[in-house]
Amino acid sequence: MASDGRSHGAAPQMRGPSTHPVVVDVDIWQVPLIARRSWIERNVAVLSDGERRRAARRIIPRDGDRFAISHIALRLLLSRYCDVPPAALSLVTDEFGKPRLSGDQACRDDAGPLQFSLSHAADAALVAVTRKSAVGVDVERVRPWADVSGGGLAPFFCPRELAALRNLPPDALADALTRCWVRKEAVAKALGTGMIRRSLASFEIDVSARDHDGALMWAGPPESTPTLRDLPMSSGYLAAVAAIGSLRRVVNRRATVRELTARCAAREPRARGR
Ligand SMILES: CC(C)(COP(=O)(O)OP(=O)(O)OC[C@H]1O[C@@H](n2cnc3c(N)ncnc32)[C@H](O)[C@@H]1OP(=O)(O)O)[C@@H](O)C(=O)NCCC(=O)NCCS
């Protein structure tokens, strides 16, 4: 075990910011996870048995509702992009838990396979949708973090990131740490691994940057170089999006769950007719 608490050997050599030839445009949907019970009951049928079971497993009923709302919203949104009814979407997960659309549903036009990422925290969900490249999004509520000086954060941050965080004045810490966390998680989700050490050790975030937009320090293979952008969020939340490739256009949209169902209902006949 290294002195920073990581189980890997020598620290990776960061090659510095680099660009990637693939240009990536992303739509970001911000969906408040607020819905009437009657809306949930009307729409829960679009979820798969597995999604319904996962919602039911939540100990706190409100968490189960939020899980269900976020997954209904995800299906409603993806349905718009690939023109398949929400309940008919086939979502599969890989060995790391990253979900994707089954091949034929993801590739319904020449623009490239539809890729997405979902994140939910408290009352907020974000869905990132793109073609061409893997994408990751993360949203978190800004909250105090218990232990910056001890070893608790070491598995998740590089030594330089930790040093920068530990130098911050206490009143700046909650914001800076949450910001750094969402950036790291967005990249880890774009890479598809989630927050595992091997993946987290391959890149480094500039903790001091207020608005991150662009390349990062990267020690992984050139063909999977990520870029990262902070996202505007409602007060009390922070969020970031990352993609494998060079992020270009990021369009931020907001929709309530009622708006999503209304738009989906308007499109339904066309989707069914295909
Ligand atoms: C995956 C992970 C990043 C989720 O983070 P989180 O802050 O708890 O939750 P978020 O709301 O931001 O994201 C959750 C969503 O990320 C997606 N997701 C799950 N695993 C993912 C992965 N490896 N890569 C990209 N996206 C992933 C799913 O859509 C998930 O939604 P769901 O749980 O409602 O189905 C985090 O749990 C993690 O890093 N886990 C470690 C890897 C791991 O243990 N994988 C499981 C192996 S089976």
C-alpha cells in the first residue's frame, strides 16, 4: 500500500493536458425529482422489473420514489432520442455497472451510437446524452466532508489534489471538495469504471480552477483521453460532465417530469408506427 493509501505502486506520470481528435457535443437534461404519487403510479409501468425491484429495495420510501422518478425520466428522455417507446427500451449494464442501450436501439441513425449517463442526488437528476463517444455526468449536493486531514479521502484523490484541498480555508472546503468530487466522478463514469482506484489514479483535476472547461492531466492511453466541463446547477448542488474526446457544445436543458411525459405522449404514435 502506498503512503497515500493507494494500493498501486509508483504514482502515474501525468502527461499533461492533451487534446483528442473526436469532438463531442452533449445535451444535458436537468430534471427535478419531484412528482405527485399519481404521476409515479401512472408511469412506473415503463420501468423494467429490475428497475422496479431496485426502487422497492430502498429503505426510505422517498429514496425509492426518487430512484423510480429518475429512471422513468431517463427512459422518457432516451425515448425521444432513439424513437423507441420508453417501456420498450432495452437497457443493459456492463461488468462495472455502466448502463447502455442495446445495440440496435442505440444505433438508429448514422450519427453514431447513442450514449448517456445518469446521476441523481437528493431532488436533482442529470442525464447527459451524446453520440460518438462515452460520456459521464455527476451531480452532488454541497455538503460538509468529515475528514480532509486523515486518510479517508486518499483512495479517491491524487497526492497533489489532496495537498491543494488541505491548503484551503475551512469555509471554502465544502464547495471545493464537492466540486472536485463531481469532476472526478464525471470522468470515472465517462471511462466507465466508476470510482475505482485504478481509474482514479489515471487523471488529475485542477482543484483551484473555478470553472473547469477542457483538458485534464491524463496518464491513461491517448485514445481514451477525457475532457471535462463544470455545469450550471441550482443553488446547493454542483455538477460536471466529462466525455472521452474533446467536449465542444454542451446544451443545458431543464424539464419537469410532467413536461417529459407530455412531450413523450405527443411523439408516441410516431414511435409506435415505426
Ligand atoms: C457508479 C458510481 C460512480 C455511482 O455513483 P453515485 O454518486 O452513487 O450515483 P450517481 O447517481 O451519480 O450515479 C448512479 C448512476 O451511474 C450509472 N452507473 C453505474 N455504474 C456506472 C459505471 N461504472 N460507469 C458509468 N456510470 C455508471 C448508473 O446509471 C447509475 O444509476 P442507478 O444507480 O440509478 O442505476 C459509484 O457507485 C461507483 O463508483 N461505484 C464503484 C464501481 C462499482 O462498484 N461498480 C459496481 C460494480 S457491479
